[in-house]
Amino acid sequence: MKLVGVVDGTLLTTDPSVGGLPASLAAGQAYSFEATANFHLQTSQPVAVGLFMEGSTATGFTAGDPSQSIPIPTRQGRTSIDFIAPTSLAPTHAQLVAPTGAAISVDSTAVTGWTAIGTSGYSQTRVALSGTDGHHASGDKPFSLSVHAYPTVGDTSYWYPGSLGIGDDIFHSGFE
């Protein structure tokens, strides 16, 4: 994971606590680390966040090439999402983040296996996808969804923020 400050004096907090994370970032200051557990990041000012998958050249890892994505801010959650996950790149998974206790379904099947993210009030789970390229997720509370895969054929991977849309806040002011 890589965090880049946009405004001087941006305060960072995580739940649960991430050891070694600086208390603040200056504009243009970058901090990279390997996240070994799920956490909820809160900042006092905007920051750029990059998420990176390891590839087959990483020590102790044998599948795929590196891939990159961005997280979806919790305020941009959706209650309904249509998304794709090509069966030709199987196995694919959807990672969902939702308020704890939310009832979410993917392809008309209730999502289970939720794990709390610290005491943030959010939980996450991962769902295996199969059968078709097109999928639908819906819920009683706004949630975010990302899609990722390390296909069994070839040396590739992919990861994208499945619930991020052009109309979302992240795109309104443009990229500065």
C-alpha cells in the first residue's frame, strides 16, 4: 500500500492501529508499507492511496504479475452494483466492505463470512465468483466492492474497484 499526502499536516488514523504508520503526511510525502490485516483509514485531509498485489516474482509467491488498484471511500458506497469478472480469468473474487450487520447478496446469494475491521463499524468478506462474466450485488446498506484474480492460466492478475463510478466524488474535482 502506498499513501501520498496532498495537503501539509494531514493526520492519519487507522482502526485497528497499523504499526509504523506516520501520524501525519506533508504534501507530496509518500509512505509505503505491506498491509498484513484489514484496517479502516481516516485522514484529516485528502490523500492518494494505491493498493498493489504482489506478483510471481515476489519472494514466496508463485501466481500472476503485480496489479494495482485504488480503494473506494466508504462515503461512496452503493446499495446496488452491476460488475464484470471474466470467467476466462478465473478464479475471480469480489471483496466487499459494508457496515457491520449489512445484508448483502451477490448473484442473489446472501454473502456470509464477514470479519469486523477493528471497531470501525465496518466488516469485510471475499466471495468467489463463477458461472458468468456479469454479476450483480445488492444490499440494505451502502457497500463497496472490488474485483481481483490470479488466473490459473498464464502469468497475469487483475484488480479493479468495481463499485467506483464516474459520478463519484473522487472524479468531481478532477485529479490534481
